[in-house]
Amino acid sequence: MDPTGHIVLLEKVTETVKRLNQARLIRYNRATEAVYATDMGRIASNYYINVETMSYFMANLKPQTRDEMLLFHLSQASEFKQLDARKEEFEEMKQLCMECRIVEVDKASYNEAHTKVLCLIEAYLKNRMVKTFSLISDMAYVIQNSARLLRAMFEISLQKNFANLAKSTLAWCQIIDKRILPGAHPMRQFTLDSSMGKLTNQNKAITKYGYIPLDTVYRLEVPHKISMDDIYEHKLEEAGKYISPAHQDDLYKFASYLPYMDLQIECQPITRTILKVQLTLNAEFVWNDRWNGKQEPFWIMIDNDSEILHQEFFQLQKKDVRRPGEKLRGIKNEDSCTVTFFIPY
């Protein structure tokens, strides 16, 4: 055994602690050599993010960061540094760069890692098939890590009280998770291209009536732009001429699975600067285990367009959703779907 080994280990540990302290991921008291966790350090630990990436996010995420810059910052994560395009990928990467529409990329930088990340994210959302085997593997790697990094960026924005950034990052978390393009119709979640409601045995007998046809959703989007309110109220208007009655019934059935919450808000001033808010949540949709799972998560946020005044995570359980024609069952008291909190004003 090396008698000086512990000295080398102590130097390495001290160097690492100082680096983490400089990055504000921990607090280090040099006098007592005590180490304390920070909120940013917990986020990095929960999502397995290294120091370099976390420091970059903390320095570059601003309150008014737009979606294009948000994706650019995502592509700059050190987790993607090794993804420079290989020679056999050059031709297909050039084509992917030409097809990019969600975010602008430099066509001349098709061989760089950050461009490759942005192109693969868009190709994944468009359900575009890539031919090069290495690109297929890299796409799976990019999507898995993007979902994790976006969740971390969302929690960073919550900790910093960046309201607009929190909304953007949460929206992109849902876009990646559900595999739908930004601005796409909500009913596109129920098509075969989406990642929602996937069945283990996807044979024709199971999937024939298990999804909405893509052409039906297309008629909702172009050129009629039918909103969800129109579908809830059975007002398809012009689009109804091109959708068969059977498909209209399927449309109404799948629309009833979307988590739709009826909110009732009561505000009561407590002092000159404190406001009591009582939020009553009533689920107005039909629970389906395939599409809704065991629980539906929600984020409750109150903001003033710049700062988050209050944020709270809420999970809706299956027992809290009434069946059609039935009263709300399984709730022990009326406060089960009531959230009360206090905010400054």
C-alpha cells in the first residue's frame, strides 16, 4: 500500500470540491471544511448533469430566452460534444440541414455536433426516417438526453423564477415526450406517429381502431384550423364535410381523453401584501388507462409575465375523475381537488 496515497486522494477531493463551489453547485466553508448542498447542485444530481453543462445553463439561460436560443443552448451541452458528423453521414446531414424549419442552422456547419443535435431533434419530431445506421443510434442518444436536459432546464427556470422560460422549457419537454411538432393540433397525440398510447403488440387488428387517421387530423389543421373548443362543442363546420361520420365519432371519443380541467378560483386579501388563493380543480374528461396512465401530472403556476409568484406540482389520480353520468367517486372529502396557497401582490 502506498503510504502517500491518501495525500493524493485528498488533493483530488479538495480540487473537485473547489470546482463545485466555484460553479455554485455546493457551498464550501474553507474554515470548517464543511460542504452544503445547493438547489442547483440538487438539480444537477437528480438529472445526472456534469459541471460543465450545468455551468453553461446557469450562465446562458435568461428570462426572455426564445425557443430558438433555448434549443441552441440545449445543443451546446457537453453531453453532445462527441457527436461530430462522421464521413459516411455527411450527405444525409446536408439533406437534414436543408430540411430544418423549427430552428435555423448554418448549412456550412453540417458536420458540427450542435448542428447535428438540432437536425436530429427535428427529424425525430417529423418522424423522418434516417438511413445511416450511426445516425439512427445518435438520434436515440440525442432524444434520450434532450428529454433529461430539458427537464433540468425547466427546474433551473423555476429556481430562478423565470416565468416565460419555465413555460417554454415545459412546452418543449412535452413536445419531446409526446413526439409532436410545435404548434401541431392536440389531436395529433392520438395518431400512430405520436409516442402516446403505444401498444406492445402493434398488429393491424389492434391498431385499426386504436388511433386517429393522420388525414383526419390534417383536415383539422389545414385549412380549417379547428380548435379543441370546436371539437368539444361538436362544431366541425367545413372540416366535417371531409370527415366521415364514423371518423367524427372517433374524433369526439379521443377528444374526451384529453386532460381538460375546469378551474374555479377564489381570492381573498389577507394583508396589504398577501393574497390567499383557493383553486378548485374539477376533471372534465374521461379517464382511459391507455392514454392517461395511472395519474396525470400538472404544474400550477402563477406569474406576472416576468416572475413566478407561486409554483406547485399537482397529480390528478384516476379516482378523482368522474365517469360519464356518474357522480365523483372515491374522494374522501371535497378538499381532495382543492389547492390553497398564498402569494404576494
